[in-house]
Amino acid sequence: MSKSVLITGAARGLGANLAREFANRGYRLALTGRSEASLQPLAEELRQLSPQVVVEELDVENIDKIPAVFRRCAEALDGLDIIVANAGIAIPTPVGKGHVEQVHSVIQVNLMGGIASAEAAIELFREQGGGQLVGITSVAGVRGVRNQGAYCASKAGFSRYLQAARLETLDQNICVTELAPGFIDTDLNRGMASRPFVISAEKGTRIMADLIERRVKFRFVPPWPWSLVARIMAWLPDSLMRKM
């Protein structure tokens, strides 16, 4: 039987394109997103390629609903081999400008939603006897960027959580993979003034699927040039980072 993968935030952007890539590789799919209606067009498209596609409405801000949704998907697909905690938002939040509500939303979706998804995934995998958790962070987690403090904080926080989760599951047949994309062309970042080294969503998610299948622990996406650029970013003086 083909492998199965669940993707949160699958209605658009990286999630939708990653679903297309896995469908092309013959995976059975569970697609989750904020509204079932937004997922149906993608589901119909992918049913031409995938042996099985199931759809579940899930807003990861409602963290108490995540375990039940994952379990229904696991039952429908006779287990889940991979769960990708992908759902995320990016809202500019310049500091001291009254954006606390937007900061809260970013933290709730990207950090709390990501952690709650990972918690539900690991609990399920322990019952199944194994599985792979994939957490999508960002190169933005390496260093704070102007006007994106909440986004950077959420991705850095989720990255540290995934590192801890990997340590706690080393002997449990559970693989924890962290992928940290740079600029991949989606509506999440098209409004930004500068997108260095941007690549297409198709290329980006093809690289991501390859890395997931290799069960890597951590990679920037694409690995080149971001593995080098991230190191440079970590050491740049504030005066230079401020101009970026």
C-alpha cells in the first residue's frame, strides 16, 4: 500500500503545492484547512493522481480540535505515515505600533498551532508504532527581521520545540524533520519588497518532498544558498540587518 501524508494548511501556498507533489508520487492524502470548501477544488484535482484523498476542516488556532481531526484522517487512510505541520500566517507587526492583536494571531497559528499539531502527531505515532513528523519553520527563525518580529519569534520558537521533540522520540521509531524555507514564491511573501534567492513553489516543494522522503533531521530549503546565507545572517551587525 502507498504511504499516507497529512498536511495542515493545505488549501493554498506551500501546503497545496506540497500536496500536489506528494500526489504525483502516489501518496494517499489527508488535506486540512480552515474551510472544507477551500480544500475541495484541490481535492478534486488530486483525486486524478492520488489513490485516496480525504478532506477535513481544521483551523489550528482551535488547538483542542486537532487530535480528533488527525485521528479521523488516520482512520480514513488506515494510518498516517507522515504529518506535516505546515499551517502558518505572516502579518507585518512593526514594534510599538499597536499590533498586539496581530502578534497574538501569528503566535497562535504558527507557534501554538504548530506545537499542538506536533503533540497530536507524536501521540498518534506512538499508538501506531511509528511515523514522521515534519515541522515547517523558516529561515526567518535564524534572526529577527524588521517589521516581522512576531513571525520570526514564532518560527524560532517552533524550531526549538522540534529540536526538543526529536530528543524525546529518538528511541521510539518516530522521525522529527524540520524544514526551514527561504523565499519560495507563494502569496505569503509576494507582497514583500525584496525576496532574495526566490524559487518557484513547484521547485521548492519538490525539494521539500525529497528531503522528507530522505527523513532528514533539518535542512534549509533550498539547502543552497540558504545554508550559507543563514550563517552569515546570524553574525551580521545590527546596522546591516536593519537595512534588509
